[in-house]
Amino acid sequence: MSKNEEGLRYPSIDDLLETIDSKYKLAYTSAIRAKIIKEKEDYMIEAKCSKPVGIALEEIAARKITISFEKK
């Protein structure tokens, strides 16, 4: 596993917003996935990040995580 040298710039917010169209939905989705990663230590990718939120964001950027929201 290679170390993330880009800090907060990786994965980029622009790439993430191509996958999930709202910063709020992105924060919600990554928080839920990070909790699962922390509890089960189950990753869908070989992540550069070492923290659960970073891994969750990498999975979202890689389009391994999908979520749908109901419109009211």
C-alpha cells in the first residue's frame, strides 16, 4: 500500500462531487461508510489513506459506494 502524500487534497472534492452531487450527501455517505470500515475493517479497494474517512472517500471516488436519496 502506498502512502497518501497529498494530504487533504486526495481524493479531490471535484472528483468526489462527480460521484455524489452534494457536499452534504457526500459527508453523510462517507461518515456512514467510515463507521462500517472502522467496525469491520473491510475495504473495497487498496487505499492510500489510513483513516476510515479517507478510505471511505477513496471508495466513493472509485465508484465502489453508491447511495440513493429519496426526494420529498
